[in-house]
Amino acid sequence: MTRTTQAVRGGLLASAVLLTACALPAQAAPHEAASGNWLYLTVARGDARSADTGGGTLLLCDPPQGHARAAEACEELDAADGRIDRIPPRADVLCPMIYAPVTASAHGEWNGRPTEYRHTFANSCVLGAETGAVFAPAD
């Protein structure tokens, strides 16, 4: 084995270790989350089988923070007792009939009980119309 091959293998191994170390704390953060009402939110392009997640947002509601529209999202969740599927759909939004699926997921805790949510919407407009500010993108 040549020195070049050994150097390349060593570099690849070091890169793999660094990538693994960097990825683990980011995944563990939502599970170490704060007390009170909180949700770890993700929105991924594609349907539930092929969703491509690029990370998520930790929404804290005691006080509202960690989200572009945290106060509004927390207010809507509070009115729906933490149930995203109970947020009233917006009647003033007209969405195009273009199929570009997005899958929204949430897990966390609301009023002391675990909360889970996952739903695939036809497109991001429908997602926003049916879930209010909860999955709103950063402005």
C-alpha cells in the first residue's frame, strides 16, 4: 500500500468521524428540549415515502421563540390544544392545483403530553392554508 493510498484512507476516515460527530448533536437537540409546550417541526419536499428533510425548527411556546412566527404559531396551537390537525383552515387562501408534495412533521410536548403529527400536502400553499403559522417558513 502506498503512502498516498494511506493518506487518502486516513483523510476519508477522519472526515467520516467529523461528519458523524457533527450530525449527532443536531439530531439529539429536540429530544433534550425544554420544558413546557414545544414542537420540533420539519417540512420536506416529497411525499411521506420519499421526503427529503433538510433540518427542522424547534418551536418553543413558553415564551414563544425559535420560529419566524413563533407568537402566532403558539397562539394557534394553544387554541387547538396543541393539535395541528385542529387548526382551522384559512378560507381566504386560494392555492394552485399543482402537485408538488410536501410532508410536514412535528413531535414534541403540549400541556404535558407527547404530540406527534405527520401529513403530506399537495403543495406548500395547501400546507400553509391548513396549518396556519405553525410550519411557516422564515421570512
